[in-house]
Amino acid sequence: MYGWAFTLAIIALVAAVLGFGGIAGTLVDIAIIIFVIALIGSAILFFVGWKAAKGVSKRL
């Protein structure tokens, strides 16, 4: 998902340079939404993995 956000940001930058402001603004908004979702997902998976590893280490 980070790759999608980065790709959309690059495309938005190119669109802005070429003068397509409306399309660039929309792509930037979508890239930010995808980036935030990816950050939240990463934080959740990090926490779940940390708790799982903690539980496994107690059993060993």
C-alpha cells in the first residue's frame, strides 16, 4: 500500500507540473488516504504480532 501511495504522489507531481491541477489535487488526496490507512494497518499488525510473540515466548 505504501507503493500505491508513493506512485500516486509521483503521478500527482507530474500532473501538477504539466498543469493538471484538479487531477493532481485528487490524486494527492487519494495518496494521503491510502498512506494513512497503510500506517494504521501497520500499527495494528505490529501490535498484534508483538502480543502474539509475547504469548509464544511465555510458553517456551
